[in-house]
Amino acid sequence: MSERPVAFVTGASRGIGAATAREFAARGYDLTLVARSAGALEEVAAQVTQAGGDALVQCGDLFDLEFAESAVRETATRFGRLDVLVNNAAWRELVTMRTISLESWERTIRISLTAPAFLAKWAAEVMERRGQGGVIINISSVVSERAPGFSPAYIACKGGLDSLTYDLAALYGPAGIRVLSINPGAIDTEMAGDYASGDGEDL
């Protein structure tokens, strides 16, 4: 079993996820890094290693829940523990409810709400077996309460993630597992770069 605490970060190849992984490494954590981009994940893993941590790279699509579950299982096998889960990964298209396809809606819900819910379930199982508590952090968004009128599936996911956080906190709190959500506003990331107003200004 690792003597160092272990954090599991989704969407770890870029943006908030990559920055979060680097910060955990700087604070003495080993990391499981999850995303679809193998090359970018390896770059973050190298930064974790340079900071003195061990990095387990899990490259795959969180639409595939079997992959998601296996990533948690591999973490428990590799490190013998899991102390922090950061549900950061998300997916969405810039469409309105007038134009969104069922396929787009279902992919967004699967990646941005269903995957975080079940990753929390599987991570909590590892935490409860160890009996030392843990932390589950859901990266939500201010748009859960300030909807812009587009990306309806993404907005629904963030509202659902906030509500799910309360339920998971009630369930897992007695086992010493804290569950919280963070609701960032405008962050200069690659994903946020495609928001634009009618006159072309970035939002």
C-alpha cells in the first residue's frame, strides 16, 4: 500500500483537471489520471513524476462505464488506497433545446452526470473498505443556477451534480467521506474557449 495519499482526477489531460493534478502532486499525492488524450495525459504524468509523485495513466472515454469502473479498480490495485476523487471531466455541445439531438443529450448526461455518480460509488467502496474516510469533489459550474439558454444537457448535468452532492454527503458522511461540489465561473480553458456572444466576444 502506498504511504502517500492518492487522488483520482478525471479530465486530467488539460484545463482544470491538469492543474488540479499538478497541485495534488505538489502537495504530496500520487495520482490516477483519467482522460481520452493519451499524449496529453503522459505530459501531465511526467509533471506529477517531476513533483515526486507516482502517476497511473488511464486513457479512455467515461461514456464507457466499464472503463470507468476498471480505472477505479486499477487504482486500488496499484496503490492499495484511494483518498480523493475529483469528478472534473465533462462533455457538451453548444446547441439549444430547439436543436439538440437525442444522441448529444444522452452522451452529455452519461459523461457529465452518470459517470461521476458511479465513480463516486466505486471510489467510496474503496474508501469505506480502508476505513480512513476520504473526499469526493464534484466540479460543477455557476451555470447550474445561471443558465445561458444553450447547452441544456450540460446545464441539467451541473444542476443534477449539485443535488447529487447533497445526497452523497448524507450517505457517505457517517463513514467519514466528505462530498462537496465546486462551482467555478469563467475559467480560461480549452473547453471554455468556444463560448461566444452574438457579437463574437468570448463569454
